[in-house]
Amino acid sequence: MSSSPWDNIFWQALSGTQAHLACGTESIRRVLPGYSAMIAMADPQCPDWAAIRPFCEPGERLYCSGWRGEVPSGWELTADAHMCLMRWDGVAPGPDEALAAAPLGAAHLPQVLDLVAATKPGPFGPRTIEMGDYFGVFDDGHLLAMAGERLHAGSLREVSGVCTDPAFQGRGLARRLMNLVIRRQLQRRQTPFLHVASSNARARGLYESMGFRVEREVALRVVVPLA
């Protein structure tokens, strides 16, 4: 049983606050197809792969957190790394009246998916923007940058989907959008958190300068069910 709200946060989200966005069993669940392709395990040391297999399509890339065990038969491991779970420990960002941020919805999906394809911010499906509030900055109909919310575990709310068109990086757009999302979460009395690849020292430094601190490092693996 978890002793900290930060233990196994994927499972806390998919078996609790976001259970309506998941399918599977009482010990292993995945986000519904069309959203972010992630698997959560009640016990990452002993996952029931046979139980989740009927809910997965051959060739589908599925992200797993905290699991370091043997790769099961019928599955292929395509990525094996670590990521830092970072929690908010800063001062609430002030209003940014000059930021022309627009809420993102279904009408913006083509632009959102184009930006995701160009920047690869992690598991992101056509319905990921339904997992929380997403905001973007546009220029003449072109989506320059966006940020939003993904996992939701009780009072813990993830900042995710942060990306900027490579041609418009260096202008601080992603940071300003993140501050907008963080400010809204704090107003709801939620604790913002995020995940960043352990190898991405530049991004980690940016997030630390914004007010995040590393809570812990966790395993990140991607598995693909075979035909």
C-alpha cells in the first residue's frame, strides 16, 4: 500500500480520479485508446501482462512507469530509460495579460497533432486534450506552442503536452503557457507536477528555475504487444 501520494502516481490516477478514462482489471489498467497510450500497474514489481493484453492492439506503443521486471513473452521492449517526477514547490505565477493564449478543443485537433508530430512531447493521442485544460498560442491559424494537463490523481495535477514549434523556440512561449496552467491548478488548490526525461538536463533546469523540484526518479519503459 502506498505511503505517499507520490508513489505509483500512474496507478493512482487510472484507478482513482481518472478511472473513467481507463480500462483493464483491478491490478493493471491502461488509458483508453485514443488518449495517451499508458499502462499503470497496482504492483509494478509483479504486473499481470496476460490480463492487460486483451485491451491492447498489436504494434501499439505503451508507456509504463516504475516497472523494471523481465519483458514478458509476446511483448517487445522498445525504450528503457528513466524520468524525473517533479513537484511544484514555487511561488504562484502572476497573471500574464500579454499572453494571447486560446483554449484548445476539437476544432484545433489538426494543428495540435501537427505540433505533436513535429516535437514528440511523449504519449499523445487524438483525445489527449480531453484529459484536462489545454492552451495554445496561434499566429494566423498556426499553432506555435501549447501546454495542458494529463494525469489527475486526487489533488495532484500533471502539467503535460508542453511543446513549441521548432521555428518559434526561444521566445518563452512554452514557459508562459505552463505558468498559465500552473496558476489555474493552484487556484483549484491542486499541486502541479510533471515528468521529464532524466537525460534532459536543459528541460530539468528550466523547470527547476520555474519552481519545480525533483520528487523522485522512476523507470520509464515502452512496450509493444506483438501479433
